[in-house]
Amino acid sequence: MLFLLLFAPFALMANQGNPSLEAIAKALSSGDADALSRYLADNVEVSILDNEQTYPKAKATEALRSFFSSNKPKSFNQVHQGTSRENSDQYCIGNMAASNGSYRVYIYLKVEGNSASIQEIRFDKG
């Protein structure tokens, strides 16, 4: 019984972000900046190649839309996901195939209650 009391919160936290990560992966696969924007934090760090800036949500969406328009995604494959030790925030690492090559994508999500929001998204040439 004690095991269940100790383990149950971790099991619940581990599953909280999965629907969000699935939707984020789908948005990345299709290059849908508007769908991706539903999961952006109010301020999000966006790093596209060597250009790294913190944007308000609307500007981050514009930056992603611009990136996707010049690098049309063909697919996104999640390679790894995990949870931070400190506070159950989540991260996802994947590969995105695009019209101009491939990119390694890093996503860091802040988990609060039943929701997760993207704090950082990074696209590095793969």
C-alpha cells in the first residue's frame, strides 16, 4: 500500500504530458505553427539555428510560421522524451525532415497541474 502511495503521483505525472507531446509532434510533422501555438507558454525561447530569442507567444508563432514556410516539414520522429528530476517538467528530442534538410528538435515543457506549455523550442541543423 505504501508503495502505491509513493509511486502513484510519479505515474500520474509521467502520463500528464503525453497527449500534449503527441499533439506537438503532429503539429511539427505538418508544420502547423497555429496548432503548435496552443502549447506555447506566454513567453517562449525559440532557437532556430544560430538565432535564439525569447518571444511573446504571438511573435514566437510568427517565427515558427516563417521557419516552416521556408523549411516545409515532411515528418517528425520523436527520438527521446523524459521528465526532469527536479519538478516533473518534460522534454522531447526528435528529428524533423524538411524540404531543406533535416533538423534536430529539442522541446522543453513546463508542467503545471494537468497542462504543459512549451518554454523552449530549438531547431538545430541535423
